[in-house]
Amino acid sequence: MTTTDLVTTIRSALRSAADGDRARGAQAYMKSTMPSWGVRVPEVRRIVKASLEQFPLTTPDQVRDAALELWRKPEAREGRYAAIDLTGLKLVAQDLEMMPVYEEIIRTGAWWDLVDGVSHRICTLLISHRSTLTPLLLRWSTDDDMWIRRASITAQLGAKGATDPSLLAAVIKPNLADKEFFIRKAIGWALREYSKTDPEWVRAFAAENAPSLSPLSKREALRLLATHPS
């Protein structure tokens, strides 16, 4: 078995599941020049799972090869969704060699659905490899690429009690003055999620940085706390 067998099977199944009417709407919604096959995300996941049962991947290198083949030659947006699905395999969940793959996805995907698709993967790696990932994310927080900066901010989504608040503050602060919607939204999102774990920390951060925190970021950050005053 080669990774090409798996990739070919996934692509064929995605084409067969295409919905022309939905494809046009999906492409317009994503404001993308990349074609869409109109396959819903749950169906993409089902196709990837079924294809893996037929052509299982047994090494981290195979996962990377298959994911990058789908990513670099996607044919349609769903091919990239399938590539991101493959990166979620337990085989590579704690594999630091996946970071270059995630970075490529972020830099070349350059849109929220693709960039955010790997945030939880990065979170898992961070929890397992803090000494390596922490300085990397700090560098990402000041990168010229807005999507890389967004990824540094969203990298702890879902970490809950394992969140490093010092790192969260450190990646947000260089981006407080950024006027980009996707950065401001990411700041609010990351703070809102952490407010479920440590509401007082989020309140204190928002108060301390009130002059710099955009109205959008502040509104998102404090949304869950508005009905639960301290």
C-alpha cells in the first residue's frame, strides 16, 4: 500500500459525493477562488475514516506524506479538509515533526476555516512539548503573517486547566493594536474560552489592557462573564 492509494480513494469518494448547488454556495461563503465540491464536513470525515479502514496508515511519515499530498494538490477545498482530518490521527498527536506541516497549512491556507482546523492539533503538541512549543509560539505571535499570529493566539483553545496564562498573555499583547478583524476575533475567542476555566484571570487581563483591547476583543472576551459578575 502506498499513500497514493489512500489519497486517490479519498479524492474519488469526495468527487462522488459532490453537490453542485451546495458547492456554489460554499465557495461564495468562503470567498475563495478554490473550487468546492459541496461536501459537508461530517461527510468528509466519514469518507476519510472509511478510506483509512481500506488503506490504513501505520507510520507518522505516511500520515505526513498523505496529508501533504492532499493539501498541496487539493482539486477542491474538501481535499484540504481531508488533509486536516488526517493530521488528527493518534499516530501523530504528539509528534513534533508535524509542526512544519501545520505551519505550511497555516501559511498557504491563509483563511480561517483552514487555519483554525489545526489549532487543536497545536494545542495537543503544546501540552506535550511545552519547552519546544512555547518559544515557537512566542515567535509566531510577532510573525509578519497575520494567520501565523492568529494561530499563536488560538493555540490553547480547549486546553482548559492546562492553559499557560503567561503564554496566553504574551502572544496576545503584541497583537492588541492590530486592526485586523481575524486577529481581534482570535483574541476575544481565546480569552472567552479561558474565562470558562479562570474567569478572574480574564477579567483582570481585560481590565489591565482596557486601553488597548479593541471593542470586538473585549466584547468576545467578556461575553460569558456578563451574566456572572464577580
